[in-house]
Amino acid sequence: MNLVEAVRLVAARELKVKLRDKTFVFSTLFFLLFAFGSSILPALLAGGPSSVAVAQSSPYESKLRDAGLEVKVVADPEKVVRDGDADAAVVDKSGQPEVLAMKDAPGDIVRALSVAPEVRLLDPDAVNELAAFLVPFMFALVFFFTSLTFGIQIAQSVVEEKQTRMVEILVAAVPVRALLIGKVVAGGVLALAQIALVAVVTVAGAQFSDDAGTLLPLLGPAMAWFIPFFVLGFIMLAALWAAVGALVNRLEDVANAGMPVQLLVMLPFFAVIFLGDNPTAMRILSYVPFSAPTAMPVRLFDGSAAAWEPFLALVILAAAALGALLAGARIYEGSLLRTNSRTSWSAAWRDRELRSM
């Protein structure tokens, strides 16, 4: 059995085990419901258009209908408002419209009757402030939680195999490096599948919003670049998490041993969130391997990255992912069969070096 066949066998086994895991299934359903709810709830909570009462032959009826409001033509508009059958009423007062409401006049009615001034945009391609905040946050959040969640699951899977002595059987059947690569491949496939499902559900839910056509087209290039950046970033971190799992013998020790890897995920997450409005910082973060999967797609979204920059950042990230995979494999091989006590990073590295001599 060559390395490719062994990796395919290990990855298939990991996928079968994970797809049968109720925790994974329920967490995926939770993320899907959360994504759909967060995209559709604002439109549902906003409610429908305001209802407005007008008198017969009112000069404002057509303008209110053109604004999408629910117009009721009645004999006494004020009485309809007092009875609670309409949100507001519009009457004519000396040739000018007057809005009658019980407490607060609905904003959509006021806007329909207002005369909008001519607007000339000096920077028409600029991203609005809400999108400029939400997009970096969502990219960082997706990469942070996905890489952290699946990375910890990979580490826990390695520990469970060590505790049950299953690893000794697996090592006898396939190369140790194939075990590591297979786990990384399986985790990457599941992570991408989960992200794809969340993206589809989010886009579907966003169609219920009136602003669906404004933000989604801007996200296209950034989301397309996010995929290769995510894949390489996930490989880099997953290899390190597999090494963490090989270092310990108890599930309780995973969090402590994996603290350095957790910091490598958390620090870039907060850096992109808090430094998103700093062009110099974001330019630097877009080339740092642990923050590039988030920072570079954000710069592509706001238009601050040149056309050649994502290619250079991707090459740097690919080199870092390869280095992390090789280093993780060395730690993994040097500590996987140690089941007596927790192994240090340096001891695992030296043990692998001695075995190769």
C-alpha cells in the first residue's frame, strides 16, 4: 500500500466516524439554523410596510402607494388612526401634507412625503460602514471557529486512539505520516463542507431582505479567494493540532498542550477585528500566515489590495503550510507511540531525529 492509498483509507475512516458523531451533526445543524436565522430574522422583525389612511381624492395617495405603503382610503382618516386601524394618516393642510399619528410617525411614511435632495457621491465605490465592520468580523469568525473546532477534534481523535491502543494497530497497517495526512484531509473536507452549507443557507436567507442585491455581489471575489486561503491555513493549523494530540495521553491535557496553537489562532482573530481600519496593519497581517486567510480576503473586499498581492500572500501561506505539515509530522511521529506520560515538543522532535538516524 503506497502513501496515497493509505491516506485515502485513513481519510475515509475519519469521515465515516465523524459523520456518525451526533455532536458533529448537531453542531452543523445549529450553525445552519443560526446562519439562516441571522439572515432572515432582521427582515421578519422589521415587519411589513406601514398602513396609512387618506381621504378620498387625496393628492398624496399615489405617492404613498408608489412607496410601497398600505394605503386605506376612508372618509375620516383621523378616526381610523384613533381606532387603531392604521399606523398614521395623511391629510392636506393648506396645500401641504400633515401626518397624523398617535405617538410616533412611521419613518417610511415621512420619507415617502419628503423631497430628497440631489446627492453626488465623491467616492461611489466605497463600502458602507456596516459592511466594512461585518465582513472582516465574519471572515475572522468563520476561520477562527472552524479551524479551532476541527483542530481540537483532530487532537482529541489522536488522543482517543492512543488511549484505546488503536494507534498501534493503525501504525502496523499504514505509515505514521499517512495517519497524520489522512486526519488533516478528512478535517479539511468536513470544514469546507460545513462552510459551504452555511454560505448557501446564509445567501438563501438573505434573499428575504430588501438589501440582498447590494452586499452579496461585493462579496463574490473575496469569498472566492477565501477558499484557497482557508484550505492552506487549515492544513497549517490542523497539522499542529494533530501533533498536540500525539504529545498527550489524556483528553484533559489537550487544552493545556495546545495553548501555543490556540494563541496562533486567537491573536490574528483579534488583530483583524481591532485593526481592520488600519491600512498599514492590515497590509502586514495579509502576509502573515496565521492571519492571511482572514486579512487578505478583507482587503480584497474593500478594494485596498493590488491584483498581485493575493498571489504573493498565497505563495507565502503555502510555504508556511508545508513547513507546518513537515514539522507537525515530525512531532507526530516522535510522540505517537509514547503512552506512558506527556511528551514535550523538544523530546518528540529529538526522538524522531534519533529514529531517522
